[in-house]
Amino acid sequence: MSLIEVKNAIKTYQTGEDSFNALNCVSLSIEQGEFVAIMGASGSGKSTFMNMLGTLDKPNSGSYYLDGIDMLSLDTDSLAMVRNEKMGFVFQGFNLISRTTALENVELPMIYKGIPEEERIVRAKEALKIVGLEQREDHMPNQMSGGQQQRVAIARAIVNDPPLILADEPTGNLDTKTSIEVMEFFVNLNKNMGKTIVLVTHEPDIAQYCKRVVRFKDGNIISDEVNTNTTIPY
């Protein structure tokens, strides 16, 4: 079975007496080790789809399996456990805790998992080293650039060694040079660490780093193509 298997997902929202489908019977499979860009205009359904993958929302009908687990059958506590073990999240706004150091921010997913402090520190240091921030572990977020903060967020996303990274517009708040640096870290995670990455972006230049591009429009997948023009020679 694929790492991600979504079949016939329908998501309907009610606005007063009217309703509309944010997802129209969407089906998509993603294999372990893929690097997939999700693209589409505002209101296309891409954010709803990503929220479903991250179990932040559920479809009204259809199915969603992650690593063989029926995600729609799980209760709240079980979903939280799967998110912590199977997924790493990277957001446009970094979502770091402002009053804690880079090291402490990276430790957070392990605290929720109940990992002892000594092991947490070792693993957090290693994750920061992977993203080139071993010299910044004692810095607060406001002492780091936007690119450095996003790299801390990437370290936090990988520290529990999840198979799946979900990245929602991770370069949206960054300049071009810093965006390239951040995307090179994602490429390394995919190419050298085997992480499956699903990345939402509206920027074609960012999508060029991905091996596959899926485009949404009006709640439908309108194209699903292997990226033959990728920036990276995989």
C-alpha cells in the first residue's frame, strides 16, 4: 500500500443555507520517498486537502489511509499520537515558541512523546546539526533570521524521524535567496534521508524542486504530472 492513499474524498462546507464542496471526490496516492508539490489558486481545495492529510480536518465521505492506518477511524487521542509519530509539520509562519531557544523548540515533539530529557537533548542537537544550526541552539527566535527560524522548524519536524513531512507554503515569508536555501534542505531530506514530502506552494519556482506536481482547481485535481523540469538532478 502507498504511504498516502486518499480515495473519493468529499468535503462539504455549509454557509448559511448554501453549501459547497471544497473537495469533489478527490483520489490521490503518494508513495514512500516521493516529493510532491500541491499547487492551485486560493479556494482551489489545496489547503483543505492538506488539512485532511494532517488530520486537522476530516472529509464528509471517502477514505484516507496513512502508512496502512485508517485515519478516519481514529479517535482524537489516537490521531494526536499518529501525528506525533508519523508526521512532521512545517508552516509558512514558522510557529516557533518565542520564549524558548532553538534547542527547546526542537525538543517539543519529543516531550509530547514522553522521551527522557537526556535523549531529547541529543536528538535535538543532531536535528539542528542536519539543518546547519548547531551554533544557534541557544538562540531565541527573535535572534535569528527568517531562514534560520524556518530551519529550526524543519529540525523540529524531523526530530521524531517521521516518514512524512507536510510543508504549507514554507517559503512564503522568505526572500528568494533564503527560499532556495530552505528548499535545498527539503531536497536533502527527500534525497538523502528518504523522507516523503508534500509541499503546498503557489510559486512555480519552488515547485521545480519537487519530483511531482499536483494541481487543484475548484475542489478537483486537474493535473498530476512528473516534473521533468525539476531544478534538482535526482
